[in-house]
Amino acid sequence: MLRAKTIEGAVVTSTVANMMNRDHMRVFFGRTAALVAFVALLWAVQVVNWIFGYGLNPAFGLIPRHVSGLDGVIAMPLLHGSFAHQPGVSLEAQLFGAIASAASIRTETVQSAH
């Protein structure tokens, strides 16, 4: 689908594909920013947990064999026991987040093409 307009003697062409590319880049940068913010949140929670002597783990983490500890299911993904564990978690979050973002953009592209 190629459309052309004549503006004062010059021919300007725009394609639907160019518009879609701009939209995809905007979506890509938005999702990348969200992913970077999530990884930054992981590191911020780790620093706060370390400052409090890992006191957030028993307070907000999952407590096995206790019904009262089930609320820790929500906070547990953000809490970690040491800084040695954190880089691996950050890498996995970035990798799987990028794969999920790319897969969803591809799905949106295929659906909009039909």
C-alpha cells in the first residue's frame, strides 16, 4: 500500500509499514523502560533488605507451613537472600522480559496484518 502526495512539486511517499515501524519502536522503548524499571526495583529492594539486615525476608517473605505466611507469595519474587544471587535474577528477568516483549510485538504484528 503505497500512497503518494504532491506537495509543492515534491512527491512524499509514506507506507503503512513505516507507520507501523514507528509504532513498534514506541512500544519497544516503552516495554524496555518498564523492564529496566523492574530490574532497578529488584536492586532497590535488595539494598533496603540488606540495610535492614535481611529483616524483610521473614516479615514479607513466604513462611512455610503457616497460613499467615501466604501473603509473602506476592513479595517473595522481590526478596533475595544475598547480593550473590541478585545478578542471576536480574539477567533472567531481562532475558525473559525481552523474549516476552518481542513475542508479543510479533503477535500484534501478525494479527494487524490480517
